[in-house]
Amino acid sequence: MTFSRTNYESFLVNNVSTISSLESSLRSMSWFLPGRFKDAELASEALTTVLNVMSMYHDTLLDRVVKNNPSYKPLIPLTLHTRFTRAWIDKTDIYKWASRTLEVIKFTELMIEMGMRRKFSEKIKWRGIVLLELIKASLRILLLRTTKRPLVTPTIPERDFDPTTLPPPSSTDTSPTLVPSSISPSPLVTPDHLKNNHTPLPPHPLLVPSSSRSESSAEEYLAPKALTTSTVKPSLSLIRTLSGPRDWIAEVVYILRPLVYVCLLVRDKRSPRPSSRALVVVLIMELIARNLRRAPPPSAALEREEYAKRDKDMLWYLLRGSIWETWTRPKLEGFVSGTARMPLIGLFGSLVGDWIPLIDQYHYYTAL
């Protein structure tokens, strides 16, 4: 087991650029599978799930490679999100395993729902969805209690570096099964067409006399390189701790929204009359959490970014409940039928038409 894992890690490091490109290509292809053949949505989601889980595992291995190589220096500084989540993963095992478990559940929840829909009754399927939301809410509460700070999305670091900038592996780490992707260094040779090229390069804009350039060019060049308060802050302190009951209530209400929404959906499905109670209640919870949360100062860039992301996520309610049934779906169906005979737009309309039934059948296509 250890030998095979070591070989796989060596293979990943030696071919990281190729694997990253393959992951991106397969993920893009999965968008076009639904509606192409029987159970195509299941094949598409299974492919997406495997890619997401494997990408998370690859990111863990690559992060370990970077940490073990002191000579590695990233070309672009780490994002605030990566700094914050990586610092908490390194600090406590509770955060590390709870955050990874939460992300794995989010990667696999739609495929689990598809499997339950095919194997079990509608009642058991919704019980399984409630159980998944209960586990996710419990993990988020555990993360909130561990950090005592608002949760960020996602709760694990994202891959924010170019795989080609990784340090070259040593000869002892070469994969025994494949040829390394990196080419052995060779002396640089000047191409023939450049040997007698004496044409000077254009001067840098900052070296041009001020009469021929705007006076703000120096400031524009230096502004992105200036240090900010977030740059010099410790990674664990990029988000301030929750200071009072109001902050805690706002976070707990926000965390419990998906669980409350699913529980009310199950009750509404038992009722003979259609109801929008679940959608109304969860929108009220959204507004309560939004109004109770604190207003971060301009220096709290990561917290402001997280709150902006939460506000954008409210657009997903256009694909839920009565809003979806009475407004969004008729608009999309009209777009599909209106563009059916258009050469290029019709292709996009056909893709949208293949996804409309999936939104009706599966909860997790539009769940957060």
C-alpha cells in the first residue's frame, strides 16, 4: 500500500501539468453530457464527483511538496482565502478533517441523490437528503465553534498556483512507469534569426520622459505592489472573531438555512395543496442573517469578499420553489423554443433545455 501510494505521488509530481490540463478538460466535457443518452446525467455527475475528489487529494499532495521544498517561491502571492484556510488546517486537526469531510459531502451529494432516486422510494430519498443536510450543518457548527469566526467558502484551500512553477523533482522521485514530463536541462543556444538582431527594445514606460506619458503611470505601477493591512496580518487573524451574540446568531441562522429549507420541503410535499412556505421561510432567514451580521471595515478584505459571495448566492433562489415554477422556468423554456432554429445560439439553447428537467428532478442541482 505504501509503495503504490509513493509511486502515485511521484507520478503526480512528475506529470502535474498534464494532469491539471486533463482535469480541466474532463470537467468541461461533463457539462455537455446530460441529455445525450440514458442516465447521462448520472455519468456526468459521477465524472464530476471523481474529478473533484481527486483534485482535492492532488491539492493536498502538491501542498505537501511545496512545504517540503524551501527553495520554492510562488510567482504570485497566496490569496487571503488560501492563507486563512491553510493556517487553520495546520493549526488544528479538527478543522482539517471537518472541512475536508464537508467538502467531500458537497462533492458527492448530487450523485448520492441520483442513486437514491433510482434505488429507493421518494420518501426514503428525501430522508437521505435531510440526513445529508443535518451532517453538513453539524460540521459547519463544529467549524464555527473551532474558529469562532465566520465560515469561508470553500472551507479548504483552493489551488491558486501554476503547476508548472513547482520545483523539478529529483532523480530519486522519478515515476517508474512513465517518462517524466520535465525535460533535462540543456545549454541554451541563441536562435539563428536572433544572432544579428540589434534592434533595441522599446523603453519601459517609467523610463520615458514625463512629457510623453501621464503623471499617474508611476502610481498605477506601484499601487498593486504596495503592502496592505491584510498582507501583513497573521493568517489566523485575517477574519476577526465573533464578538457578541448578534454575530453568533447571524452565523448560526445562515448555517441552518439549508437544513430548515429541506425539512419544510418534505412537509410541503406531504400536503395535498402546493405551498411556498419553505421558500418564504428560508428567504426570511437569509434576510435575518444579512441584517444581523456585522459590517466589516475596509481593511477586512477576506470577510468582505465572503459576504459579497453570500449575497451573490441568493441568485440561486431563482431556480427554486414557486419562483422557478412560475417565472424562471417559463422564461428559459421560451428562450429554448425561440432559439431552436438559430445556428449557434440554438446549440446553447439545446444545452439549457437538457438541464431544465434535471433542476425539476434533483434538489442538489441548485442547492448551496
